[in-house]
Amino acid sequence: MLKRIATAVVLIPIVLGLILRAPIWALALVAAVVALLSIHEFLKLTESYGVQPMAWPTYVFTAIFFAALAAGSGGETPLLTTGKFLVLLAFAAAIVPFVFLTRAMRIGELRGGYPAAAASVFAFTYIALPMGMLVQLRQQWAGAFYVLYLLLVVWAGDIFAYFVGKAIGRHLMAPRVSPKKTWEGAAASVAASVAVGWLLFRYALPISSALLHAGLIERRDGIFGLEQPAMGPILLLTGVLNIAAQLGDLVESLIKRGAGVKDSGGILPGHGGMLDRIDALLFAAPVLWYFAAWRVMQ
């Protein structure tokens, strides 16, 4: 527990600094590193399923994707508009099976070609694409505020699920996949996330003003005046984000359980691997990105 708390105390200010103040190219670089580390852990897990993954081609394709996100950085203009990002997203998702299936033809044992390609395709779509959405979300108007909202909602839900589930949890949610998760913890997680979401948007103007005066955000990165959305859709969105985050955590538990391991890695003391830390975000980030994209396109 002490290691877990110490790691969180060190990492949380760094993460908040990145999403609030760092230039987009720096955020894209950090997101790429996180994605690559998580993909490395995921591909190691696939070896327990009898798959020999194509590691380096997967790393290279992922690096190219994030390089495209960071290309042409500078000034106040977003690097990629929502429309252009959609084109990049669709192209990457469409071409990735062809890239890895073509590469699989060079594998010595043909029986391993398709499983290896499938593992690489899944690693890219499961990890790299959601992390890319997180970077592009930061580029949109009020992007820093929305990314902050996403992280706080996910973190609050995770914390309350753990402590409430441990204290009063009696009814197991998915005992074969995650033996310690309970319905009581899940309900507390939803309630905590919705409360945090309500507080953030109820006080969006003073929070944004304080961050602006502290020099942590530019004006385009906060919510001011008439930019504040209606509370009803935000509360519904927050509930959906929490459910997506909990499903993301369960899905990664399923993968680890099948591989016979407790953690995806050991890079973060007390927290396990990088994939263990971002598993909830991988499902929640696309939900918020689509909401933000819909908001921009209205």
C-alpha cells in the first residue's frame, strides 16, 4: 500500500502538468511512450496464449501513428482538427490488418502467422488508438479541462470501488475474471464519478479561471461563460464514462487471468505494469472523445 501511495504521489502531479501545460507534441510523445510500454506488456501476455507476436513491427507502426499526431506542432492552431483526425483514425484502423497480415507471410511457421498478426492488430486498436484519441481530445477547445475531467472521474471511481468494495463488498461482480470486484464497489464507483463530474462542471468557471491565473492553461483550454454545457447530459456522460472505465478494467483482468498472471508488468511500484494503470482509460477515452467530437461538429 505504501508503495502504491508513493508512486501515485509522484506520478499524479506529473500527469496533471502534462495535460494542463505541456505542448501537444510533448503530450503526444509521452502518450506514445505509454502506449509502447503497454503494448510491450500486452504482447508479452499473448505469449502465454501460445502466440509469438511481431513485436518490432507493432512498435514501429505505433510510433508512426503518434508521429503523425505530433507532426507540424507549433502555434495556437491544433495539430489535427477533429475531421482530419477522423481520417487518420479510419485510415490507421483500416490498414493495420493488411500491414500485419502481410508481415506475417515472412514468419517461418505459417501456423503462427495469423495469431501473431491478430495480436498486433488488437494491440494497436486496443491501446494505441484510444491513447491517440486522448491526445487529440487535448487539442480541442476546452481540451485540457475535458482531459482533467476524464482523469478525475476515472481515478475517483477506481479509489471508491477499491475502498468501498473492500469494506462492505459482499456480492461478487465477475468472480472468474476479477475475484475481488463487487457490485457494492461498482455502485460506489459510479456514485463517486458522478459526484466528481458534477462538482467539476458546477464550478467549471472558477476552476478554469484559477488554472488560467496560475498559468497552467491557456484560455482556449478551459470552460468560460456560455461555453459551459447543460448539467443533465454531463451527468449521463459521467455515468457512461465510469461504466466504460470499469469494463476496461475487467477486460484487462480477463486477459491477465487467461495468461495466468496478476499484473501486466512491474514498471510502477505498487501498481503493476503500465497497462494496469491505463486499462480503464482505454475504454473511457474513446467515449469522451466521441462526445467532444460531436460537440465540436454541432
